[in-house]
Amino acid sequence: MQEKKVTYQELARQAQKKEKHQIVLAIADGKIRELFQTAKEGEEISFLTTANRIGHDTWVRSAVMLLMKAASDVAGSLQKGKLKVEFSIGRGLYCSPRDGRKVDSTFIDQVRERMRELVAQKIPFVKRTKTTDDAIALFESQGMVDKVQLFRYRRASCINVYELDGYYDYNYGYMVPDTGYIDCFDLFPYQDGLMLLLPERRDPEHLPVFEERKKLFKALEDSTRWGEKLGITTVGDLNDKICGGDLAELILVQEAMQESRIGRIAEDIAGRKGVKFVMIAGPSSSGKTTFSHRLSIQLKTFGLTPHPIEVDNYFVNRVDSPRDENGNYNYEVLECLDVALFNQNMTDLLAGKTVEMPEYNFVKGQREYHGDFLTLGPDDVLVIEGIHCLNEKLSYALPRKNKFKIYISALTQLNIDEHNRIPTTDGRLLRRIVRDARTRGASAQDTIRMWPSVRRGEEENIFPYQEDADVMFNSALVYELSVLKQYAEPVLF
């Protein structure tokens, strides 16, 4: 008698009673498996929920395909319902209609209702393996030229695609078993498109309040439109540009564009009377140091004399540093800085006094003085860099009129294709992996292991203040992933 085959989904139903959050993936003998797959006898099995990063990404990916299917159903065809996932704002994914179409609130209401109908029907996400040629033919028939363009550069002979009730898509990662799993979302009009609001990983059963970030949206929108002008919005576009021999020109255009933008920021600073403190903040690997140097050069062209200041030099002595819940020193919080001394030094400089500037010895974990005296003249300006620079608590004693705040981040404008975006955090992580390997001798595993802690610090100390910036600067280059690949790939292998 043949033994009955059991799927991971069946096993997950039994294990769900012990889990606080929804199970979406299995781990069998150390390998991630989708729940529709058949379990093998003797495997060591555990599960991933929506509170796990990989599990949450799987859930979000499935929700996006559900949206695309619903939009095509309501519009009556794949082309009329075509949407592009642009970027994330807070906990929402901003999607825009293609081909210059507009979406109204009636259409969005109908799509939301259709999504709920599909959820109630628990329609399976069916994985199908196709040859690359067959996949190209399939997506050509669906008018998904972005995927066709991408697959032409694919080296593998087969491609896994997913089907949802006759709608096919390609997804870079795992999927949940069926639409019944996507039971928490909202859809509403936003700018010229719509916002798909989804739960965050730390509370995957409840929708967060949508936080509008107008300055961030504009920075992302400007970068996206610039990519469109260059004819590069997806990885397939970039591959075409490189293979066409146009990369050198693209690099020159991007560098000129960034230098022009930095020049306009410098001009804005020079044109504001009384600005003495340029405060620069941004998340890890956003290019703060490089930007501050380039900005300093531009400030000199307007007759100003910039002086770089690293807020890290105001660290309290290591023995006095606060610790986290695990007993480790926490260098991400404001309390690790001598904020009182920083404000005293800055107000003295603003008053025309001469100040001996500190330097932090990271080996000894102590603040030191080496005779570095500074006095601000009429054309002098301090270019201050640190993760807390947008937080008024850092510079509470300095008048707002004397400060110019800049938020910098690598806001990746490149998508893999129209439905698979490249998160800005992933772009920064790749930057950091390459930097750590080249300059600090750290392995990719070390960098990845500490990344959640870095991200927590960003969420708590940087992102809440980004809308307070006078300007936002996007340091991402549309071609940079192709450059990083040759350095990151060997380290990751």
C-alpha cells in the first residue's frame, strides 16, 4: 500500500496552534520550502511566519500579485489594468498606472473589492516551470515586455513562473499557497496612482496608520522620472544600455546630474543669510562622507569656507556609554553623545569664540584633544555629519535660522521589472557589504548578521526626522548595481 503524501501546508496547520503569527513557509533540513510542496520522510522541519523577514517578504510578494490580478480583472484586460510597483512610502507600496492612464477612486474601490473576493475564494498560487523560450512567449502574449526584456539575458534554461487563476507573473522569491493568506490590506488613491497598505513585520495582523512623507515621495518620484528620461527603469533596460556600449556616457550623465544637484544645494545654503551649520544625516551606506566632501567643494565656489565636523567625535567615553537590552554598548542612541558639550562648543563658535575641537579615540574609547582650535569667520560654515543631525535634541541650543538640514539616502530608482522592486535597504546593504569587505576585512556574513541592528537604529533615530530636512539628496546611481555586482558577488559566494 502506497504511503499518503503530506504537504508542508498540512503540517503547518498542526503547528499553527503553537505560533502567534501566520505560518507562510517551511524549513526542511535547512532549506526553505513553499508550503504547497510535499514533505519527505525523516526531514527536520520548522516554519517561518509573517513576523520573520523572509516570511513577511513572501507575504508582501503574494499581495502584490493579488493586486495585479485584481486590477486586470476589473479593467477587463491585462493591458488596461497594468500597474507598476514604484517604491515604498512608510508601510505602503506606491503603484502607478502605465501608458499615461489615470486611476480614479471608483476603479480603486472596485479593485479592492475584487481582491477581497479572490481572498475569499482561496485561489492557489500555482508554480509552473517553463523553458526560457516558453516563458518569453508567455509574457509576450501578456504584453509584459519588461519581463521579456529581462529573460533575454537569463543564463538558466528554465524559469519558474506563478499562475493565479489564469494570470501569470514572475516573482523573485517564494509565494504563499493561496489568496486566503492575504487577509489584511487596504487600497486607496495616492498622488497619480494608488497606495497598497500592508502590515509591517513586527505587527503582521494589523494595518498601520499610513504616514505621509511628502518630501520623501518627491525625492523618489524625481529619481524615477529621471530614470524614465534616461530610458532606464528596469534591470532589462540597464542590460540593454550596457550591451549597447552606452555605459560610459550614462556614467558621465549621472555624475553631471548629481554634481549639478549638489551645486544647487550649495547655492541655496549660500543664499540663506545666517546659515553656519549644515547638518547632514542619513542611514548606513547612504554616502554621507562622500557627499559632505563634494558639498564642501561646491560651497567654496560660492566664497564660503567649510569646516567638516564629525558628531562621532562627541561620543562619551566608552565606560559611560549606554547599553542595549543584551548588555552591549549602544552607539546608535542620542545618549551615547555628549550633547551638552556639543551645544556649548557650537554656541561658542557662533558667538565668535575660539574652541578647541575634540577627537574621539575609537581604540581607547576616550575623547581626546590635540590642539585643533577653530574660530568661525564671516564666511565660515560648519559641515556637520552624524546620524542624529536632523534631530533637534542634538542641536537644541542652536537657532533654527542658523541651521540647514540635509537628508541623504541611496533611494534606488531601478526595478528588476515592473512588479518586482529593489528595496532601497537592499541597495544600501550591498554597498555596505562591499565597503566592509574592502576596508574593514569583514565577511559578508558579518555584515548581514549586524544589519538588523543597524536597521533598528535607522528606524528609531533617522527616519522619523527625515521630513524635517530642508532638502533631500538621493545618492543612488542608476548603474551602480552593475558595478557593485563584480565586488559583492565573490564575497557573497
